[in-house]
Amino acid sequence: MTIAVIATLVSLFAVAWPGRAPKTSPKVGSPTTTPAVVSLTGVSLQDPEGKPVGLVEISPAVVLLVDGCSCEQLIRSTVDAVATAKNTVKVIVVAARPPTLPGGLREGVTVRSLADPNNSLRASVPELAGDRTTAAVLVNFHGKLVKAVRSVTTPNSFEAELSDL
């Protein structure tokens, strides 16, 4: 027993002795990987009457998460950007309770107000988990995440991806 204790102490001193450079492995760059495809087909929101609305049912869409913000300018500019892209993308405005949409939005773009009381959409998007800022989530026709943008104030940060929806 004494020999084991002495051997252990000697090895500890040998490893931790000052002036000895620790052996380190060479730095290797992290391998490049393609980002995982995030499916949002299981995410369900609620309409103003409390009925569930599957995210895949309303796709393709730009979903604006606007908890604590009226975000009228963001909603208007997003509707204008979708109208300019000339596709069938919808604009979905989401908060804990269905938010009030600003009046006078451009015709020809479907705009809906839905609720996400459990923050299930934010929790499903890795880039937004734990984030509480205004965000945009772009969802393609198949319910797959195309892009998520935190702290969004204008559609400039996702306008290029509108054609991918």
C-alpha cells in the first residue's frame, strides 16, 4: 500500500513539476460540415380562435416573431418585399397572443396573425433557442427551415432567400 501511495505521489509531482512544458496535440481545424436541415413540420401555432394551425399548412412563409413589439414598419416592409418577389410566400406574424396587424397592407400577399404561447417555434430553431428578440424564420414549401435571423429590423437580412421559398 505504501509503495502504491509513493508511486502515485511521484507521478503527480512529475506531471505537475514547474518548468515542464505540457504535451499538447497540434491544433487541427474543425472539419467543415453542412448545416443540418431543420424540419418544422411538427410545429403548430394557434389562430385567434385558439385552433391549431400547422406551420407546414401555411408554408412557404416568412414568420415574424414579434413578442413585445408592434413592429409595424417591419411587417409593412416584409409584406412589400414578399410582394416584390412575386411568389406565393405568406407573411405570418407571431407572438404569445395573436398580434394586431397594421392596416393598409399591400394587396396580393397573404398576411396572418397567429399565436405561439409555448414558444415552440423558437425552441425548434437552434439559432433562436433562448433568444427573445424580434426574429424572422423563413420556411419553404416542405416545412424546412431556410433561414433564421435574430434581431431583425428590416427584410434586407433575408430578402435574397425569398426566392428559395
